[in-house]
Amino acid sequence: MEGVTALPAPRGATDQRRAAGAPSGRRSLAAALLLGAAGAAVALVASGQTWARGAATVGGGAVTIAADGRDVTGVPAALAVVGLAALVAVFAVRRAGRFVVALLLALSGAGAAVSAVLGDTGSDALDEKAAQTTGDASATVHALSHTVWPYVTAVAGVLILLAGLLALGYGRRWPAMSGRYERGTGAAGVKAAARRQPVVDPDRPEDLWKALDRGEDPTGGP
């Protein structure tokens, strides 16, 4: 039909959609904070635990050699710190900046998980410690075994990754730290500040003294 134009959506329907999206935004925000903080904390703790053990031969005998996560690879712990910083920074930026920080959060988690799994496959850290312990640069370890901590670190990295994915998918609905301060700027903020400023009556000496105590010019000058 000619002459028919699309009518704008009723304001009530818009408000309903906005109200319906608010709970999902709050839930995703709470989940991202929980996953990101828990993942970073677990990754830092797990990186300090023993990841691998072995034995090195010394003078006809054997000595046990152990290596923790930071001996094997410092990447998961470093990326956990980066992810934690990105989790905080995601609230300080908006629009494109929030997308970039959320992407960094997700990549930090993925990198921590992958590096933890790869660190569980080698013995370079144990061989280096065996050389230091025995004083023989060619010394290597045998009877190599790994603990569960590399996989715990990998799971922690996945938690950080999930927090980043939530930030990428729902971050546009989350509040920003700077929003509270921006509402007070501009003409509206100036008018509100002027309304809050007490009026000085020049005929009342007590008002003049109070203005001077506040550092104001009771004469109204600049």
C-alpha cells in the first residue's frame, strides 16, 4: 500500500526490552567478575606449586629434583596478572576501548591455558636444575613425573577466557567507572553546583565570615 509509513515502536515496548536486558547484563557482569578473579587467583597459586619431579645421578646415587610452575614457564602467571588488570580496566573504558580490553582479557586466558599445557610436556627446567645441583652441565633427569598443577593452571586460564568472552558478548551493557563523574559535567552539572552553593547575604556579618572560611569572595568578585 502506498503512503503507509512505519510507525515507531511504542515507548513502553522499548522500556520493556531495556528492562529485560538489564538482568542478563547484571548476571553476565557478576559471572565475568567471578570467573576472571577466580581464574587469575588460581593461576597465580598453581604456578607456585610443583609441576614436575625427577631424579639426577650424583656420585653414584640419585637426588630428587623438583620444579614449580615458574621454573617450567612464567607465562601463565604473567598472563594471569594481565588478565586481572584487563578485568578491572574493562570498566574504565567504553565502546571500542572496551572491546579491545575484553579481547585482551580473553587472549590472556587462552594464552595461560595453552602455555600451561605445553609446559607439562618438557623436562628442560628439571635438566637445568639437575645441572645446577650436580655441577655437571650435561646432567639430565630420569624417572620424570608430572603433577596435576599444570592442568589446574590450564583450567584457571579457561576461566579467564570465559570472563573475556562474556565481556565481549555483554560488555556493552555493563556500566563504566567514569559514567558517575561524567554526569556532573556540562551545563547541567554547573547549574546543580550553583544550586548547592549557599547564598551570602552581605548585610549579615556571619554569612560574610562563613564565606571567607570557605575560601570564597563574599563580594561576588572573580
